[in-house]
Amino acid sequence: MSKYVHILDLNNAFEASLLDEVLNDHGVPHAIVSTGDSAFGGIENMESGYGYVSAPEEFRARIVSIMEEIREP
């Protein structure tokens, strides 16, 4: 099993959900990690973002490319 590393930061839950769905469809191993603390009701996410995606290093370029497509206007 490959070691998971921090790949990129996520801005919000919608972005995280969409990326998770696309990565699952492509069979890319990953984990979506929320950095929020429910004790604060998610208010800290407004300052620090939603969280991040981690995955084996060999999938970095693919994940970044997919995220760039998701974030395109």
C-alpha cells in the first residue's frame, strides 16, 4: 500500500464532494480530509478552506489536472 501525501487544498464541501465523485469514477485512490471542527459549526472553514485531498504521490498530476478542470470558470 502506498503512502498517502497531501496533494491539494479544497475550498468548500461542494468542491470536495465533486472531486471525490470524479476520483472514485476514475479509480484513483484518495482521501478527502476535512479540517473543520464541528464544535465551531464550520466557521473556521471560512478562513482556512474546507480541507484537503491526500493520495499516493504517483497520482498527484492526475488529481491536480482533474481539480483544474473542476475549477475552470
